[in-house]
Amino acid sequence: MPHTMVRHFPATPRMTPSDTPPFFTGRTEPFDQPFDAWPQQPLLLSMEQGGIDWPSSCRNGTCRTCIGQLVSGQVRYEIEWPGLTKEEQEEGYVLPCVAHPCSDVVLREGY
């Protein structure tokens, strides 16, 4: 008869709605490339760390090379609103070089 080992682990604390996960999940369209989206850094950096080649240049929100459309999710900015028009904001466009994730995100490349 095979021997079965039983391990006991301490109880895991319950998460509350105010708990923030260490990272969110991200995905790009149309190529369906997944990446870890870290809330303490811009999406562009998280995508690059995940091996995704996303267009970029200035990395400060002015050149618009990295522009993409947020298909789902939420982002925040640590600077005054970057180089996007009010209409672009309303249509979900973001600049990943300065946008930090606040949830799981799906980004579509380009304008």
C-alpha cells in the first residue's frame, strides 16, 4: 500500500476589497500577447519586461509613438494628463509609457 504524505499549511488570510494584488494581467491585441502589468510602473515597461515589442520613443507622454486603445481595464497617470485630446481620452486611448494599470488590462496597438 503506497504511503501518503499530508502537509498542513497555516491558514491563508482572507483578502479584503482594499487589498491590491502584486500585479495585474495584461494582454495586447491583435496578437494576444500576455504580460504581467505591475501597478508601480508604466505599462510600456511591463510589456517590455514581458518580451513585447511595443512602439515607443520619448517615454514621457509627449511623442505619442506608444499610443494604444484600452479595450478593457483602468489606468492612472502620475503626471498631468499626457498628450491626448479629450476626444481620445473618451475613446479609451492611452499612452502606455506613462499609464499605470489599476486593473487587468487589454491594449490594442496604434491609433
